[in-house]
Amino acid sequence: EWPICVTYGAIIGYLVGMLASFGFVVRVSSQHSKEAGKARGLPDDQDTKLYIATDGRPRLRPSLPPGYFGNVIFTTTPIAVAGDLQSKPTWYAACKIHDALARMDNDYLRSALDYLELQPDLKALVRGAHTFKCPNLGITSWARLPIHDADFGWGRPIFMGPGGIAYEGLSFVLPSPVNDGSLSIVISLQAEHMKLFSKKPKAQIALNNCNKKNNMKIEVIESTMVKPAEETPKINLWNSNVDLVVPNFHTPSVYFYRPNGAPDFFDPKVMKDALSRALVPFYPMGGRLKRDEDGRIEIDCQGQGVLFVEAESDGVVDDFGDFAPTLELRKLIPAVDYSQGIESYPLLVLQVTYFKCGGVSLGVGMQHHAADGASGLHFINTWSDMA
């Protein structure tokens, strides 16, 4: 029973924070007995931060236009002492998170935008490994996003989740693909911090070694640069300051689909034709990054296209178990070569992999400077609708 009204994000943030950064709490009986430990070995007087990704779309006034494409993610950061989080009642952590989220109103977000406008070097504000590492933690919730709506005509995915986690201490909350209200939490921790979890048999936690390999072979059949089906505007698009304080990488995600018996199951021609049509209204996704005369990153929209890879695997979908973001899962997403500069690579890379069981995966890598999670899903789901 919560003594205050807390938001969904506060509860999830509390669970993840207690589970991975501050300690380990499990409910093992109707008396709610609690077992605590120090997964990261934090001293009681250690300050620890929980970075919570917060969508600004419903908070800004006036609201952004429907379909706004780009990054609208702000970060709120409750701070507490590790000892307090482990010794005080559960509502203490929830209150910390609730208060931090409650601050994220229109005035607060506008002040953040004003602050970014005054910064001489936005690169200094880019979040990365230094942000989330011990003793801190980052959380991104996809629980309210339509991550399972990408039905290309052959059924909904049985799973969608991150294809990799770039930094230690970063976590994702995922909804169930069957809409039963359950949640999965995927988190990246150092190996020594996972030892506590292996000693808790009653906790429903799946431990995975993300460096483990099962020697699955994946062979590329064909790579195609898919361009818009029609002529699109040839312009340079300005990136907002919020677009530029995110890391410069392609956000990886993977969808898995079971076979449905259709003879044209995930026909690449159907996929590519629909993709080409989707790139007409979403023409910036077919562009490239470039720097203007002042060195600021923008999108060069010349209809260069997106990468579409067809591949085959000697494995089966069930080889991926609970779909933890392992190195094997990363093979299902095209690798991006960043060594040749930002003008050289597509903003979107896609890979359809066919397994010997008849199942299929769709690997997605989307340049973070161009889109956040909500924008990326808007594109993928529109593409699937067109298919």
C-alpha cells in the first residue's frame, strides 16, 4: 500500500533502483518479508543518482504537433544516499522519484531548453558511459510505447526489445507482447555485481552472460540501399539542441516473429516496397548527417536511402532464450562503420534474418540524432502498416 499517490514511472523506477543499484529486494511471502543486499557494494554514505528518461511530448505547452519527429527526451535525476534507500520504507524511494518526475512540467522543460541554448559546447552535455556507471543508474521505460505493433501482415512480433545496451548501469523496462500487464526489466551490470542475484533462487531473474557465444552462423544474402519511392525535398534540416545532447550512435532494437504458414512470409520485396513508400513522408530518415559551416550537425536530405539487409541463419528463434541483449543478438542488426565520418553512413539500417525454424527477426539500428524511441516506433509502425 502506497501512502502517497505515485506515478507509474516512480514505481518502476523504484523497483529498478532497488533491484540493481541500491540493493536487492524480493517479496517472498504474504507478510512481504524483505531481503536486502548490496549488489554494487555501495557504502551507506554514497550518493547515488537515478537518471530517468522522460518524454516531453505530453508535458510541453503548447503541445508539439502530432507526428513530431525527433528527440523530445529530457532527463530527471533523483539523488539519494544508498544507506537511506536500503534502510527506509519503500515509499521513501518512490517519493524521491515521484517528486523528480513532478518537476518535469512545461516551465521546467522550457528552462532546460533555454539552458541548452546558452551552452557554447553541447558535446560536453552528451550522456554516456560516465553518466550511468556505478554508483549511478539509468532507466528508460518502453512500457507505454507501441513496441509490439509492427505487424507487416504476418502477425505481431513475439518479442521486441533492445538489441544491445551500450553502457553499464543502463536499464530498459519492456511490456509483455501478450498485453497481460507483466513487465520485463533488462539491465546491464558488471559481472561482479551480478553475483548476489545468482544466490536468490526465489527471485524470478534470468541471468545472462552477454559475452557468451553460441557460434550461430549468419550469412548475408543481399544488401540494398532502399530509396524513397517518389521525389522528396532536397534540403538541409536543422537538428534541435535536444537532438544533439544524445550519443552519436544507432539505437539497436530487435523484433522476433514466429512463422504463420504463409508462402510469402516476410517477402523481402513486400518489405522493401513498403519501406520505399514510407520514406516519402519520412524522407529525413533517408538522408545523412553532415556539419554546417559552423560545425553543427544537421540532416542532409538528398534521398540517399536506408540500408536493408537480407540474411539467413543456421539457428532457430528459440536459441535466443529470453532474448537478452547478448553479442549474438547484436549480429541481427547491421554493423555501422563510424570511422569514415558522419556523412558516410545511413541514418537507418535494417536486417531481416530468416531462421531454419521458419521464424524471422527484424533488426533495427536508428541514428539517435534523428529520432528518439517514440519517433523511431512511429516510423517502424507506419512502415509495417504500409506493408
